[in-house]
Amino acid sequence: MAIINVVPANDPAYTVDDNGAVHIILMDTANTYADGSNPKKDFIVIPAAQTMEALNQALILAQDDAVDYFGKEADKIAYRALVLLGMAQVSIPKVIFSGYPAGYTKTYKIGYNADEIIISDSLQIRALAPEIFEVTASVIGPNETRAQAKTVKIEWNINSGPDECRNMIIARYKELKSTPEDAIKTQLTQGIGTVLPE
């Protein structure tokens, strides 16, 4: 985990809006985005009551939120630095490809335990109930590009584990991928087709 150094971004460190909510804009000076800016966020503190104890409790909760937020941002920034370090070791040729595109052999992409590939940065989660989540993801076949991805949506019980989630996503993708013609062909093949030896 990357180190963070969270400080107030403004002086004074807070403002209070017309509803009595305290706004504290914090920033992390230990980490920097690619554009040169530091992670910054407005944390809103709403005291549960008009007492010093309630205000202090709200500030502690805001501090917890700030550590979580800036920790995640710092990890993203650190990962970018690792990618930059790795890319410095990669040689990109002066000519990427020259010739007829028809003669180009594409890399065969393989998903995790399946030919289908779930694009990790496309995963979106929405809670439906305490243990039930709606999971949305983009999926492609081994010879497809990201532009050809199909978006699938499933309902997943977290107790069934991530493997079951992956299997459900891929099964739903296959349902969407298969056309009515494919289903009819399968039905006819099984019903009237005869398998001949090679």
C-alpha cells in the first residue's frame, strides 16, 4: 500500500453551508496524478446533533472516509508508476506492421478458465439486497476486440463465490451471443443430421 499525506487543501480548513453541513476539502500531498495534480476531495460532515461530541464523532467518520479514499487513489497512482517502469523496459519497433492486413495472425486471447474474456475494468456492482448483487460486465470472445464486447447483467449471491459469478456472466454472454439461427442449426443437427467419420 502506498503512503499518503492528507492535509487540508484550504485555509481556513472548512466551510459551513446553509444546511449546517461542514465541508472540509482535503488533499494528499504524497501522491500526484499524471497531470501533475494531487488527489483532492470535499468531505461533508453532518453532525447527528448540536453537541461537541456529535461534531467530533462526525469528524472521525470523515477522517475514516478520507483515509479509505486517498488510500485507493494512492494505490492507483502507484500502479501507474509500476506500469511506467515496466514500459521503460519495452522496445516498441519503428515499424509496428507492414504488409497486407489479411496476412496478419492475431494473438489468441484466453480468458480465466474459459475462452470468453470478462473485461475487468467493465465490472459494475449494485447491491439489491444484503447478499444479492447485480453484476454488469463486458465480455468478448477470444478473437474479438473490445469494440465487439457484449454487455451482460446477472444477479449474484455473494455466498456462491466469485467462480460462480464468472460462470454466470459467461453463460449469460453465450445466451446473448447465440443467434436464433445457431439454435435452429443445433436443433436440426441433433434431429436430422448424421455424423460421418473424418
